[in-house]
Amino acid sequence: MEYVAALAGLAVVHLLAVASPGPSTVLVIQTAAVSGRRAGLLAAFAMMLGALAWAAAALYGLQILFARFEWLYVAFRIGGAIYLLYLAFMLLRHAGAPLPEADPAAVRAGVWQGFLKALLLQLSNPKVMVFMGSIFVSLLPAQPPAWMDATVLTIVAINEFCWFALLALLFSGETARAFYRRTKLWLDRFMGGALALLGLKLALDR
């Protein structure tokens, strides 16, 4: 019963963290609105893969390595900040461009570009792993059984994919795309500004 309570608490805390607005939310929404449902769902899958990588790293002690070699953590953090600023720059640069038409080749390219962007975004932010490590230490028993590690990773995967897939489905609908088409200039500026601020925050936070 102790293990079930710990896993339930972990599921709730992690889901609340996933649902909080951040660069991942901005990127999935923008990908779904621009490139459609399939691209949005693939971006959601990429977010899940990146989160699983950091969750596994947290479970198996990578945060200890980061604590011992602070320069490694700083390098990851600065790299992630630069990538966020790059995404912000690209959004702002192309804010005035019209929404691409549904050309099959362009759609296919957009799908895989969205997947790669989302995966790189999730993997470029070591704070995801630091957060995972902190909630694992806080909520899980000191020496959990082996099956618990697999259950934790399953919870992370379900939470990440379900939340971002929901966003992708909501913002890839025709109503949402029509709204995005009408307001693209200002929405892209807003999302680009948000990503730039998040990138600066990641670079400057300690």
C-alpha cells in the first residue's frame, strides 16, 4: 500500500508539472497549429521520449554526476538556453509569413521537423532531470523494488504523452487553425517572446 500511495503521489505531482505552461507547451501548440494533427502528435511523442530519457537519468543517478561536475550541468543549461533563443528568433523572424498551405511534401517535412524540434527541446533542458530527481527523492521510498522503476517510467510516459497529445488535438482542429491563421503575426510574436524569456531564465537561473 505504501508503494501505491507513493506512485499515486508521483503521478499527480508530475502531471501538474507537465501541465504547467512552459517551452514544451508553446512548441507543441505551434507545431500542431502550423503543421497539423500528425505533426502535433509526433511532437507530443518526442516530448515523451525526452522526458523518459531524463527520468531514467534521474532514477539511475545522473544528477550525482551533474553535482560533482558542475561545469557539465552548466554546459547543458546554456546549450538549452541557446536552443530556446534560436527557436524564439525563428518564430519572430517568420511571424509575418502566411501559414503554409497543405502541400503533401511540406506537410511531411513539417511533421519530422516538429518531432526533431520537440525532442531537442526536451533533451536540451537539464532542469527536467533535476526536477525529476527531486520528486523521486521526495516521493519514492529510499530503496524501491526493481518493478517500481519501470512503473515510474510508465507514469512519466503516460502523463507526458497524454497531456501533449491533448494539446496537439485541440490546436490542430480546423477552428484553432483558422484562428491561428488570422492572428499568426501576434501569436508568433507572443510565443517567440515567451520562448526568449524562458531561454534567458534557463541561462540565468542557478
